[in-house]
Amino acid sequence: MRGLGIDAGAGSISLAVVEDGKLIYSRYALHKGEAKAVLGRMLEDMKQELNRTNTGTIDYAAGNSAAAFLFPKAGQREMADRVMALLAGQKLLYPKAQSILEIGAQTSCFLTGLGHDQVLEYAVNGECAAGTGAFFEDQMYRLGLPLESYSEYTDRAASVPRLAGRCSVFAKTDLIHRQQEGVSAEDILLGLAYAVVRNFKTSVVRKLPVHRPVLLSGGVVNNRGVIRAVKEIFGLEEGELLCDDGGTIVSAAGLAVIAMERKVRVDWERLCEDAGKDMVSSCEGSCDGMATFCDCSREIKRKSEGKRLPAFPYEKAKLHKTRAPKPGEAMWLGVDVGSTSTNLVLIGENQEVLDYCYIRTSGNPARAVEEGLEVLKPTIDMAGTAIVQTAVTGSGRYLIAKKLGTDQILDEITAQARAASFLNPDADTVFEIGGQDSKYISVKHSQVVDFEMNKVCAAGTGSFIEEQAGRLGIPLSEIGPMALEAKHPVELGERCTVLMESKIVSELAAGAGKEDLCAGLCRSIVRNYLNRVVVNKKVGQVVCLQGGIIHNEGIVSAFYEMLGDRLRITPYYDVTGAYGAALEARDASEKCTCDQERNEEIYKKNRAWFYAGYDGTLLPDRKTIGIPQSLMMYKFFPMAYQYFTQLGFNVLLSEESCEEIIRISQDVTQEETCYPVKLLHGHMEWLARKGVDYMFLPCIRTIRHETSGVEHNYGCVYMQTAPKIVAKTLKLKERGIQILAPVLDMDMGQPQLAKAMIQTGIGLGKEKEACQMAMKKGAAAMQLCDRKSEELGKEILASLKPDEKVLVLITRNYGISDPVLNMGIPGELLKRGCKVLNLAHLQGHSMYLAEEYPNLYWPFSQHILTGAKIIKNHPNLYAVYLTNHGCGPDTMISHLFREIMGEKPYLSVEVDEHQSAVGVVTRIEAFLNSLKHVENRESSKREDNAWGKCNPESGRQERRGQERSELGSNRRESCAAGYDGIPLLHKLQKNAVLHLPPLSVYTELYARWLRNRGYMVHVSPDYTRKDMETGKAESISKEYATFSAMAGQILRQEKRWNEIPGGVLQAESLQEEEKAQKEGREGCLVKVLQP
């Protein structure tokens, strides 16, 4: 009795034949998008091998869902899921394994508890962790290296650079920037292996136990870099990792066993006969019970809905004219060192292009520049003169400028805008999609007035095309022509390249043609750019499209489909960055000579006040309380330090976030969280390893904002629970460390804070009176630090000259102070001579926001939006707004922040695990260059004074001394008397129709309540896929799904609601409750999203 198992994956196919409990045949091969053809060849080879050895035919066969779809006429079949297949294969091939760690091209999973006396547990990857295995192949293709040589490169690595591991998009961003810093390919590839394995441990394994020995499964068994990373990260000793070539066919062997156990008969001759036939034609007629995996008629109908891409004719050769240099002519060189390509442009005295070249970077920018100079050498020799000046732009500009010996360095935004304006004086908008970063630029009078670059999730769209071309086995130059030939382009979505890639894999498995996939890929990348980068920025009448992406006719046609006759293809489109740099080299503009040292004094003073008295001294006869330098301890440390030292304890503050803290956090984190909370793990573990007796970190339930319009101002769920979550993860109790995590309701004012701290002191065995005295000193220290910061800010603002510009860092206090979370931005700004303040320097505590945002109960959002209003109204202030990727509140507040700022320029930077500062520096330099052309002026919608509707001092005096409960009572009475208890309902006319969103049973309760009060109510239908797609198009970050669906439904139905003045906002305001961190802003955000 013989069984065949077919495991068709996203990147490879495995075959296994099992007879009498033994593996007698196996094969593994990559398919590059040609799954059916490759499987057909593999079956034919297997047939010949079986015939050659006279071992007979196949009696039984089973495959996974993808493999079964390939042969719908092969007779009876039964599919087994991956967990069952892995378990069966492990029992056959590796019976001693207690856990299975599988990293596939697109999917990954972890199984543990395989022993007789253990409980089986398993976990699979989420959508953001998809594609981790295929990522190795993608990066080797981008470097121009064969996948088989990956291990050879990692064997030669000298170090393991840290790369972001949240998902493959983040890792690629870091990887490319590290290359531009000059890190070797060997080190980067090893760092990538470690990043992928760390991500697997954090996002898949999480808290599951890792029983040993561990079986490694998937194509990564051939990657020695991954094997090394698995051993180190999971702490496996010699013999505890089972890893050999058999790991590639574990699932296939398991499927063969399952086929025999279930006696799944197969027509062997027909199976081989069907191999290689057209997939769609083989689907027609019968699905043989496969409706779960493929409904053929529905699939074909869905594909027919896609529209063909419209052609946009342009002649590439005519857009790249050059002329020969004159003897003795002066020349200037521009160099653009990008992630995908390195470009050089040589211009003459009249600024015309004498010569240019477009070189593949291939992970080695220095070598690419050398090749480019060799290409230009004949032209330079023809002129017979030396190059007057060289300017360098691109992500590798600092490395190459040093090698070329030039100090003319400029950011990509300035370079691209300069070239566009010179080549097309009427240009008012520039679109540029690079290999890693995409850019939107608004130009006025040939100067940059606004710009935007992709956030992390929208990174890498340009290089993604190359990676998919490699995976599909299509020459890169053929992607565009094939896209234009597509009759039914496939819809691939637009969220990020990880999800697009997952969609491509599933569509390939469903039988989509490569032409349709190419067209869908081109259209999705354009939508991703428009919806994630441009968003609702102003798009003018003359839009210049630039970048190497224009070599792809499909991309250009997709832009033409969106923009129509406004689209222009800039001459020298693939080297415009280098052209702009050459023009700047000719101008040789002066550098900034601002007073850096004087501006740094501001930050030195703040640090001195924060650390006042602390020097890390530990007395031997005292117990030690560890304090993590993380989260809200950047606010409370002055108080905590004075309090505990007065009670006779040592205080040990963890180091500022650094490489060691990051490494520790990556090793010990068991859940995917926002980056600040992930770093908290590292800080607390660092303290635990120092042997502290206690660890202090309060749970922040509420935070006071003096003019808040809600009863309570809640911290996010991590602020309320992180200390206890991390303590449990790190097993501090078992290690003899007591966690001191008092719950602080700071909405109740200083008495509640003092009460909680005093109770903590009493719990440590101290007298109440001593605790009270210590608390007075601690509170005074914190108040002094806050007061001095505000006074310093007030002093600086009062001394500003009319034309002077000040940058204000806007985010939570720990995001400003933590050197990892702020990504070194304060230092980069100071280094460039900027005067820098932060939110603590602005006296915004008493600005009244409740009228505009009646239910804004996340306290940091009140602080952030208060800062936005102050900056908008002050002519000298400009915002640098830092958000955290994966932070729910940040995704919502960013919309409101953008609305407040209006046309006033500000820099927005999304912070996460990506280590390299290259991308951040680009954004900083571009922002500073654009501000040179912005005139300081007061807002046209200026409030009563520079601080808003309430003077900070008078407002504070009015509210000082009032009890919080009294304020809450007054608000409730006002609400009930004015508009029946629902915000904004008093503005709705009784004869207007109120539309309610679908909120399960609550919608009907709302509707009945309103109808009883005389309102006309319409209950909106359940959300549809189209609602979700429309809402996602308006999303700029990781907004949660229900918000996207609701926003999409409103925007689609808005035309029907025109008879309701402000009806959209009123309809959705009913969702505002004080029970979660996001819903309290939903109504406001829907208003912002309306066109």
C-alpha cells in the first residue's frame, strides 16, 4: 500500500511517497508562480522513477487545498489542514520531536506538546507576519544573488546588525537603510535571519511553551543563518534542534500518511495525464466537491469585473536627450544613491544634460557609483576639464559624499522638486515612487511648499514589483507590457506589500493569469501611493511623474487612469534626483550656520531638572527599588526618586533605551505590542538582572487635563495594565522581585495620587507620617520640573524675532525623551541649528477643547491637539509630530491633528522598530528646506489669543480648587438640560432624518429612544465589502476595521443625506462613549474625512 502526499505552498511544492510506514520517495522544488507546470514535471519525474525501480503505482493520494485545486478531475480526494499534515509527518519522520517550528514562504505555524504526556497546542501567523520565508528569496533577488548562496554569505558575517522584525516591510526598510550606511551584505543577511526568527517568536510562538527537541520545517532548513538564529533565540543546545533536508517535506509525508489512513483512492494515470493542462479549462464542468476552496463560476465572474488599464503613450528615448560637451566646458555632477538604483547626471554650463547613467545598486552603493563614474568617463574626458562641483542625494548620500569628498548633500525631496521645476516650469505637483520611499511634493514658484513621504506600512512599493517579478519568473521589463495585455485585472488591495503579496499567492492558487496579476499589481501600487502617501493633499493641474517606476508602462497607465490629462512624464524621469542634485551643485547654495550650542542648552536644562539629585549611588545597607526609564516614568521619576529616597530606599533607574535594552526587549517579549510597551519589557528585565528588590511602575488609569469636557480621562489599556502584564511575562514574583504598581486615578487630582503613593509606602513597612512627608517632597520635585519647563518655553517664545522659526516636538512625554522612541530627531534638529521645544514647554493645559471635541477622553490626545492649536496660531512655531505604529489612539488623532494644522506645514514621522535614521534624516532635511520658503504668519482662523479660547493662567486660576466630582456633576446637568444627554443632538432639527450606524442590538435601542422623542430615524444597513474598501482608502495608518467600514459607508451614502445639515456627524456621534480609547473620537473623524 502506497500513499502520495502533495504539499503545494506559496513558493514551493513538496512530494512524498510513503509505503509500509517508510518514506520511499520525496522531492522539493520552488515554483515561481508556475505551480501547476512545476507539479506536472515533478509528477512525471516521480512516475519515471517508480517505473524504473518497478515499485508500482500510487494507490492513495492527498494534498493540501492548493494542490487539490490543481487537479479537480483526478478522482476522489480529501484535504488535510496543515496542522494535521505536520503532525502526521512528524510522527513518521521525526518521532522524538516535541515541538515543530515551521516557517513557510507565506505561512508559518508552531506546534508544541507533542509528547505522550503533554497537551497539544499550536499557533499560526497573522496577516502582518505573512510572507516571512519568501522574504529571504526576495532580498537575494534584489541583491542579484542566487538563493542557494544565502548560507555562504551568512557564514562570512562578522556581526548581527539589528533589523526591525515586526513584519517584512519594516525589516526591508531597515535592511535597505543599513546598506546605504555601508553595512556589508553578509552582515545584513544574517541580521535579516535573526529579525525573521525574532518576529516568529514574538508573533507566533508568543507564550506557548517550547518543548524540546524542536523540529524545524520548511524551506528555511537549507538556510544556515536561520538555523543559527533559531538556536540562539530559542536557547537550544546541541541536539535540541532537528534540522535536515527532510524538513522540507514533513507536510507532504504527513499528507501521504493521511491518504492511506483514510483510504483516499486516486486514479494514478489520470492524475499524471492531467498534469500540465490549462488550469481554468480543467476547472470547467465539475468542481468535485471543491466548492469550499474554489467556486469556478463565481471566480470567473469576479475576474470579469476588472477593467483593462488605459494606454498612455510616451516615447522613452525622446525623454532622455543629451549633447556632447564642448572642449573645456565646465561640468557639474549630480549623484542619486537610492535603494534600488544609483543614478549619475552630468550637466554643462547651460544646465543641459551631457550624459547620464542608471545603475542597479544591488546592495552596494559604493560599487554602483564607481560603475557610474566609469560610464561617464568618456564624456568627462571629451570635455578635457575637471568636474567643478558634485552634489549627492538619495538614502546613501552621506556615505557616498564622504567617499567622493564633497560637502554638497541634499535630501531627495529638494532634488526631485528642483529637477521637476526646471524641466517643467508649470509643475505644481510631483509624484515619485522610489524603490523604498515614495514622495508627494507640492511646488509653488519652483519652491517646495509641502511634501509627504510614505509611512512604514507603505514602504517598499517600488522594489516590491521587482520582487514579484522574480517570484513569478517574469523579466522586470515585461511586467508593464503584460499588464496592458490583461483583460481582467485582479483586485489585489492596497494596504501594504505584505498583504498584496498574500493576495497574489491566493490568486495564483485560484488560477489567475500572470497578465491579470501584473495589471492588478500596477493598479494596487498606484492606489497604495494615492491613498497612503498623497491621502488628501492638494493635487494640482500639472502632475509630474518621476522615478524608475516609469519604465513600467502598466504603472504609468494606472496613474493616467486616476489623473487623466493632468499627468506629465518628466524628461529624464528615472534620473531626476541626480539631475536636481547637479543643478544644486551648480548653484552651490550656502549651508545653515545657526547657533547649535545655544539651542542645545534648552535640552540640557530639561535633563538637569528631570534627573536632579540622582547619580545612581546604591548604599549597601538599603533595599533597592528599580524604576524603568519608560512610559510615564518620564513624568513621575522626579517624584518617585525623592519619595523613595526619603523613605530610606536605594533607587536604581534603568538605562536610557539603547541597543542592549532593545535586544533584551526583543528576546523577552511574548506579545505583539506598540513599541513603547515592547521597550518596557527590556527596561524591566534589565532592572531584574541587576538584582533589585522591588520594581516601581504605576498603573495609570486616568490622567487629568484641566479643561477636559468629559468626566474621566482614561489612559490606554497598556497604560492601565502594562506593569502587571510585563511583570507576569518576566516572572518577577518567581524571581523574588515585588512589583509596586499602584493604580493612579489622576483625574481625582493630587490627593488621589498622594493617597496611592502613601499606601505604597505603608505596604513597604513605613509609617504613614513618614510617607506623607516624603510625598510632599516628591510632589514638589515634580511640580518644580514642570513649572521650570513651562517658564523656559515662555521665555523662549517671548524672545523670538518675527522671522525666527521654532520646531516643537509633539507626542507623549516618553516619546519625546526616550532616545530610541524619538529616533534621535531632537539631536538631528539641533545639529542643523534649529531651535527645538516640546509639548511641555507650551502652556496649553487650560485650552478648552470640549466644544469641538466633546468626548475626547484619551488625555494624551487632548495634550497633542492642544499643542496643535497653539502651533497653528503662533506664527513662529512649526510642529514635528511623532506617532507610534500600532497605537490605536494615534491612528485616530492623526486625522484631527491634520485638520487643525490645515495648510500650515508640519513634519509627521511614524516611529517603530526600524533602526536606521536614514529615512528620518531625509524627512528632516526636506522639511527644513521647505520651511526656508515659508513665511511666518498668523493663522487666518486665529483664536482669542495665541493659546486658544482660554488664557492659560486665568483658566488655571478659575479651575483651581474645584473638586473633580463637582465638575462632573455640572457637566451632566448641562448635558441633560441642553440636549437630552446626547452630544450635538441639540443641533439636529426634528424634521431631519437621523441615520444610525449598524451597532448590533444597540442600534435598535438608540432608534427607539430617539423616535420616542420625536426624531426621524433611519438605521443604516450592515457594512459591506465596498464600505470597507472606501473607508480604507481614507485611512492613513492602522485604523481599526469598524471605523474604516463606518467611514466608508458614510462617504458612499453622503449624497443621499444632503438634506440633513451636518447629518453625517450627528448620525455617528451616537457612538461616542467613555469606554474605549477610540470610539470617543469616531464622530469627529468622520467629519474630518468628508470631502
